[in-house]
Amino acid sequence: MAALTLRIEKSDPSPSWIARWSIDGTAVGDAVSITGPRAQAVLDVGKL
């Protein structure tokens, strides 16, 4: 069975993030930049 992974890494300026999808370690599609209120939402979810 294939493993789908979402990796979210910090980016500058804070708070901002880069999200990348992969299947079994192989990148799928383009990286997604997350900034502004959406970046703050990632921080908020991490506190749950």
C-alpha cells in the first residue's frame, strides 16, 4: 500500500510555512506556500 505524506516546514518571514506532498518518498506536485492568517492557523492547530 502506498504512503501519502504531507510535510510542513517553517519558512521566513515567520509565521509562514512550505507544504510538500509525497507518495512513498517521491514528490507529488509543487510545494505550497502558506502565509498570513493561514500560517497562523497552522500554529493554532499545532497547539491542540
